Amino acid sequence: MVTYYAKLTSKGQLTLPAELRRRMGFAIGETLAFDLAEDGHLAVRSPRQVLEANFGTWSLPEGMTVHDAIRIAREEMQEEAVERYLRAMEW
């Protein structure tokens, strides 16, 4: 296991070390998903990585490209984030 360190700013922002971004294949401006397990472990991934890992098991509708699927996945992640926020705020 390799450990990387990043400093959390007062605005709640992190800068991922360049070596980590390169090894994970993260692109600048890419949306990342953070999965928090019950035991406190945090997994970071991108919608692109999820699609690439599962692409062989999915059949895209005729005319849909991988880029379309990534766009849809990003939109769904944003909608889920809004729903989680609203639930947390008890709205």
C-alpha cells in the first residue's frame, strides 16, 4: 500500500498529489465519487472508472456512446448528491 497526503483547506478543498492523480487516471476537472464505508474507509473513484470497469457487462442502447453514458452517470451522481443534501437538511 502507498500512502499519499493532502492538506484540507479552510474551504474544504483538497489537492490530490500529482502522482496519485496519474496513478488513478483522474483527469483535471473530472467529477469524483467518494464512497464512505461503515468502517470509515474511503474509496475515491470516477464515473469513467466505474463505466470502464463494467463496460463489458453493459449493453448500451443503440446510438448511445460511452461518452453519453458517462454524461448520464455524472448527472445521476449530481442528482443523488442533491437528494442526500436535502435529506440531511430534513427538507
